[in-house]
Amino acid sequence: MPVLNVNGTGIDFAFYEVKAKDMSLAELHFAVRDCEKTARMWPGELNESLYHDEGAVYSKELRKRLRNTDREVQQLWVAAEEMFEWISRLPEQHRPHRSVELEWLKAISEIR
């Protein structure tokens, strides 16, 4: 019997929005990627939609903040995203540890 996906409630979205406002750019970026990755790992499972919903809220907050940054910082974030996309295609044993990725993102966010 297939499991139905459950979407986030209004309370879930309010919680995610409050949480997102307290996160740095690096934390938001990391959370968006983590939600997407987790949702892909559990296709068709009960919480898949919840992870998509949570990631969407964080992504919205990230886009809103990036829209208000300098063009140079935006370009740096785009370059970082391209680098992380390239890294994600590497075999697992050749990828840097996730903590290294988070440190890179923190360094980029401190440029502001």
C-alpha cells in the first residue's frame, strides 16, 4: 500500500519562517541543500513533502536576502553554488567533508 505524502501545516510554515529569520546566509544555504537531499533520499515517504516545504521556506528567505546584497556578493554566491554542484558530482570518496563546505559558506557570508 503506498504511503501518502503529508504537506506542512500553517504552524509548520510559521515555525520554518521564524527559524529562517535567525539563520545566517551560510546556514540557510546549507539547510536548503540538506532538505533537498533528504527529500530525494525518501521519495514517496511520509515526510518527503515536509522536507520540500521546509526547504522552500529557507530558499525563499535566502533569495530575499541575496536580492538585498551587493552584486559582488551575489556573484560570489553564484560561483560557490556552481562549485558545490561540481563537487556533488564527484565520487563520495573525493568530496570534502560537509563541515568543510559549511565553513566555506560561512566565510562567504561574512564578506557582507
